[in-house]
Amino acid sequence: MVTARKSNSKRSRARRREPEWARWTDQELLDLRMCDLGLTLRGTWIEPLIEKLHAEMARRGIRLKPHAWLSNEWFSPDSVPGIAVPFYLAHPRLMQLERRQMFQVEGGTKEWCLRILRHEAGHAFDTAHRLRRRRSWQRTFGRASRAYPQTYRPKAESRNHVLHLDWWYAQSHPCEDFAETFAVWLKPGSRWRTQYEGWPVLKKLQYVDDVVDEVGAQPAPVRSRAHVEPLRSMRRTLRRHYRMRRDRYGVDLPDFYDQQLERIFAPGRSETQEAASTFLRRVGKDLCRRVVSVTGTHPYTVDQFLSEMIARCRRLKLRRTRSERHVKLEAAILLAAQVLGYVNGGGHHVAL
């Protein structure tokens, strides 16, 4: 009986700790200010992953342990060797809202989250030891002072960059190139010497290996533990937050979008015909690769348009009734048209 009472007491305390907003509807939740979420990383599923990251770095001879905090998105500040983690990962209800608003949850699985954490740890290590100031760093990766581009045209065949995060992200900027290279080098069991044998990028991986040998065990010159743009300081509502993100990445579509989709696909319930949403998910990477190549738009933007296309096809219950080759070509053309409309300043809206 005592054991049962203790168990019930623990469950009761757990229920009391559950935030009230976790039971709210999306519309109610969207009107809540971000600072009023009252969240921290303590006790979340992210906390042991950060500890795992620290252990991975220690095993590779790195003394630095990047601290982490909740913010509005993933980033590592230029002046602070730490990692900002997006707030939605701190609670399942917010991950659900994120998926509904942005059609994906970036870092929403343990594997995906660790990949991003290793990348951000690369930025933190760079910042902590002021590596980007070195001539050798600049000769290897380029000048960190180069402006970040609004878009970039990745070269899928390039062997001058590692492959870690999606969309050849290492090609976007010298700082991202270093962070991606660091992440590949850091990953447990990484066989970067054999995986990239014969590739020019091997010299970048060797540079990371050499610089860690040189400074990894030393106290870092930059040791700030500040929290930059912490969640507790953000007074805008979740509704405004998502409106800003959707405007930034251009995920709204024009009103005639349904007609264009119905021209490519067709309404139907036949089990023998592939659902349009299933088809688009299956060929999605190739579609995005083609559109990025043609438009030079940031891959994340293209991916958002594809995600919304998939969601709209699911809502309309569309199916593929013609040959895959023809449908794939027409879908790529529509996707490119929507992306270019956004890039050229077109207004987009669709009620999902």
C-alpha cells in the first residue's frame, strides 16, 4: 500500500507539472507569448543528448562543453560558445504545433537532433578558440567575414565539401563549411579518412583533426556562458512567431494552387492508385534537388513549398493517375514556379 501511494503521488506531481497550455487548442496556444511558456531544457529528452555531445567531444580530446538554452531556433552566437535549441523541442505539444505550422520538426528525432548538435558544436568550438581569425583557417575554408547569402546554388557533384546536414549545407558559407566538417569528424565511428579518400575535402577534415590536437585540451580564450535571445525574453506570441517564419521561408501559396494541383493529379479514392502525397514524399528529394539547381533558392525554402504541396494534396485526397515520368516533371515545374514567385516577391496564401 505504501508503494502504491508513493507511485500515485509521483504520478500526481507529474500531472501537476504538466503546463496548462498543453491541453489548449492550437488557436488558444498561438495567442500565448513565448516567454510565458515557462520552459527550460532541464528534464527534457534533449538534456541527455547534450550530455552525449559533451562525452563525444571529451573522447576526442576537446575540453570545451558548450552550454545550451532554449530560444526560437537553432543557432550558435558568434560571441558565445554555446548552442541555442528551438523551444518546440522541449514539449511534445509544441512539437505537434510546429509540425502543423511548418510541416516538419527540425531536430525532432534523437538522430536528427544529434546531427544538428554536432554541427552547432563546431560553431561553438570555432568561437571558443577564435579559429576563424587564423590564416590557416581562412586558407582552408575561406573568410568568415563573407556575407551570408540569401540563397545559394549547391553543386551536388562537389567533392570540396562534406555531406552531413541536408542540402549540401557546407556549401552555403565558410563558417557552415567548418561546422559541417567538424560534425563529420566528431561523429562516433566516423571513418572520414576512408569515406572521403581521394576527395579534396579530406584536407579540411585533416585540418580539424590537427587543430583539435593543438588546442582541444587547452582552456578556451572565449568562455562566455551567456544565453543569447533566450526564450524567457521573447514577448511576441506564437502566432506572430510562426507568421514571421512563414513569411521568411515563403510557405504560403496562391489561391489558384488547388486548380494547378488538380491538373497534375486527380481526385479519387481508388486503393490501386498511388496517393499524390505518397508520390511526392517518395520523389521529394529529387524534386527539391532539381528546383534548387534551377532557381538557386535556399533548399529549406524549397522544402517548405514541397511540404505544403504534400499537405494540400493530402487534404484534397488527390492521386496519381498518369505515368510517373510525366507527373514528376509537371510537379517539378509547379514547385519551381511557386519558389520563383516567392523569390521575386509574389504574395502567397492558401488555407490548409
